[in-house]
Amino acid sequence: TDEDEGLASTDVRRVTKRISMLRGLSSRAISIGDVVAVDEEEDVDDDAPPHIASKISRNIARRLSVAHIPAADLEDEDTSHITPTSTEPADKIDRAYDSTTSKGAEGGLFRASMNAIRKSHHEARQIRTALILLGLFTDKDLYRDWISVFYAVNKELELKMKSPQFKSGQAGNELKILKELQKLGETYYFSELYEKDLKYLYGVSTQSQLETRINECLKNKPNAQDFRLYVSKMTKASEIAGALFDLWGVFIVGGGATAKQRASKMCGDRGVNVYQNVSGPGREKRKRDFIAFWDSLAAPASSEFGTIEDSADVCMRKMNATIKDLSANPWWLKYLSAMSLAVAVGIGAVAYKVFMPKT
């Protein structure tokens, strides 16, 4: 969620250490999965200030900004919706996540779905930190791969939602859920917007060319392939609802508006169409409407309620696994050759402080 999108200071320090440790072991591109899998060799105090950051040269700190955005420009951004800051401990970010959860009705589907995906929350937080520090908003190739894998899964989801054959297999509450999801889709279908961005980022003009590039991208990403296949085999509207909660909720309730600001600095306006319907005025209303919509989708005692909850849980774990497939060589690693591990941690702290300003 948006309150949860800030990165914990502890995660920043740990993840930066992991990245630098992996660079010492190999020169190949570093994957998100590698970073998350590295065992921590020493404890990090959540509340310890990243004082080592002050020892990093101003030049490196400046270059670590998102897409080289001057700090003054970032200070003018509208980031009032971001609750956690670079110095916030992880538990405060967790509490912010719980605060968003509580906005749903007591005993309702939104709270249940949020609680279901919370099981993967700690890992997702570290994955997000690794993704950003590896260059999500500074490396166009990494950003393109990121939206490519989620486009592939989302496309499968939306094909299901629009399929007459799939609809013919639904009845009763399942048919009702499908119709409600289709109504939501009238506002939020994302596939065509993804396609505009990806055609621009890949430098292609036809759908056939794009599909070829997407398939090439997925060749070495088994978790993305598995997620897409999993969605393709869903037979119930309540199952695809769980996938939609994860794939669309991250934009509608989550940080779509902030991601657009950062991505547009790197890609330009032609590369950020996917955020078209989740940014701009009315953001809080969109969130409230989505939460209310979700609570109305299935009754607490129904079998569909449980299916949506379970599907959201499984799909969130598959989303985490999908992101682990991504890899990059962060440009700032070249500055680590003459620096100690402690300085590497400081660089991560500076990088985070620059691209995620305090509110």
C-alpha cells in the first residue's frame, strides 16, 4: 500500500550490504532472488542512524538520485501520501500497512485479503528494497523487464475476465463476482496501457513484435512463467479476483502515483501510460472506492470469500517469486571497489534518502 511503500532504513542497509557481498563473489548480473537469499552476517540495529552516509562524497550521493534527479527537484514533489521515511524502522512501516488494512470493514473481504498477503509482507518489503537499489528507477532495462513480467501475467488475467468461454463457466455468486470485476475493469483495465509503454521501451510498433520481445524476456524467468500459467488455469471468478487484488491493488491502493513520478524522470511520459488511471486528482477517493468495492464483492460466510482470500495469498507469493527473477548490474557498484562494506551501507542510505524524501 502507499503507506507501506516507503523503505525501512534497516532493509536499505541490509540489502546494500547483500548487493556488495554478491558483487564480491561474482561479476555477473545480480538477481533480486540472490539478494534476498544472502544470509545476514551481522545484526543491524533498526534504530541506528545511517551516520556513515555523511562520509560518502557529495558527487556519489548526487549521482545516486533517481535517474539523476537533483535533490531540489525531489523536494518539490508531492509525496505527502508517503508515511514512512528513510529513517523509519521496519516496525513502523508494518504498522502503516496495518493501518491501511483497518480501513476495510471489520470482518470484510478487504481486511481478509490484506491479512492474507501480509504473510508475504516481510519478504516483499526486502524484495522491493532490493529492486529499487538495483536500479528500478535508474536502469531502463530493469524497469522494462519489471513491467514486462507483470504485463504478461496481467494480460492473462484480463483475457480471462473478458472471455465469453470463461464467463459461460460461471454461475450464481461466481458469475456475480465476474460481472463486478468487469465493471471495475471499465475503469482500470491495464493491458493496453502496459502495451503502449512496452512498445515504446522495446522500440517496436506492432503487437506481434511486442509479443516476441515479451516471450524472449520470460525465457529465463521461470517464476514469471509459472505465475502466468497459474492464472491461465484458473476456473473460478473468485480465483481471478485474488490475482486482481494483488496485480491491480498495488496500483490503485498502492504507490502507482509515486512510481509514475519516478519512472517518468527516467522514461519520459511515453513510458508511463500504465499509471494513467491511478494518478492525478482523486487518489484518496479511488482508494476508498476500491476498498468499499472489495468489501462488497463476497459475503464473509461464503465459499467465494475464502477462495478470494486464498488466491490473493498464493498470488502474492508468486508475485514475490516473479520479482526475484529480475537481475541487473547497478551502476553505482563501480564506486565500491575501493570502499569498505561499511561505506557500501552508507551509499545505500544516501541513495534511499535522495530518492525517497521525507514528508
